[in-house]
Amino acid sequence: MSSDRTSPHAPEGKQIDERSLAFEDLTARARIREAALDHFAEKGYERATIRAIAQTAGVSPGLLRHHYGSKEALRKACDDYVFEILHRINTKLLEDPSAAASTQQTSKRFGPYLARSLTDGSPTAGPIFDEMVAMTEQWLVRSDEARVDTPVIDRRIRAAVVTAMAVGFPLLHEHVSRALGTDMFGPEGDRFVALALLDIYSHKLIDDGTATSAGAGYEER
């Protein structure tokens, strides 16, 4: 991890998410990365420009290139950062599920970036998706241990489907917000979505008999 992820105001050796600090308190390198995350998410990689990212970060294009070299290298740095933060959040939640609310804000801000990167065909987004699938598998391991029946489909496949649903969620921002009656990225919408997901994941949508009957049709193919 690069040194710019450690705040000069944090206790020595303690690493924190920069968004817990005011934007102006971040290092220039961190501000550039944060600005790039927003620009890549909003405009896509091709339309985002070095000049616009630098302007948002409050630095010159020359300083941006000094820190990252090129737009492609900057995107790679963003991908690496997202990968690391999501991995850290997943580890924390596996150890302490009660931390879900406190980590939601951090993980949520990466949703639009990940969705845009994957739809834009970013060559560096694939490994992040694969890691998210692997992290989802960790949750399914726990779930499978509590099951009395044997899963009918490979855990990796189930994890990939769950991950795809989660990553694609921000793409439906406009429609989900309309259904909620409020912006899904706002405080109230965020609460609605989080509680809805917890309720869905903790209860079956269909009973065992219906699932068996529906699955039988696929076995006959």
C-alpha cells in the first residue's frame, strides 16, 4: 500500500479510508485518485480526461502525470485501490457482521466505478470481479455449512451470479430510485436498500418444493 493512504492526522501506523477526511486534507496523490474514481465512474474511461481529473483534484496535469504517469496507469491504480479496500471490508465483515452499517458508506461509493469499469470493458476490472466472486464464496461456505440439503450447483457459479447482481445494481440507479421514491444513493435510499437486502438474504424467496419442481425442468434438458 502506498504511503498516501496513511493520514498525517491518524495515529502512527493506522491506515484509514481517505473519505473519512475532508477532501482538502488528502495528499495530492490521494486527491487525484479520488477525482479519477469519480470521473471514470461518471464519464467512463475514454471520455474522462487528465485535465478534468487534475482540475477536480486541484492539481496541475503535470503533477498528475508526475504521480501516475498516464491515464492508463491512473486507472490501474484506481482498480488496485478498490480491490484492496473491498478485500479489507469483506475480511472485517466476516469477522464482525455487525460492522455492516459502518462499512456500507465506503463500499457503496465504489459501486458506480465498478459497474462502469465492467461495462466499459476495462482490461483491469476483470481481476476485481474475480476477487469479488472469491469473497462471495467465503460467505457461501458459511451458508453451505448450515444447510441440511446439498447445493445443486457449484459454489463458484452461485458466487458469480450473486456478485453480478450486486455489481450491476448501480446501473439501475434511476429505476431503483423511482421504485423507492427516493435516491438510492441518498441516506434514506441507502437505508432502504441495505435493510431490503438483509431481509431478502435472510429469508427464502421460494419454498423447497417449488425450487425442486422448477429445477426439474432444467435437469431434463
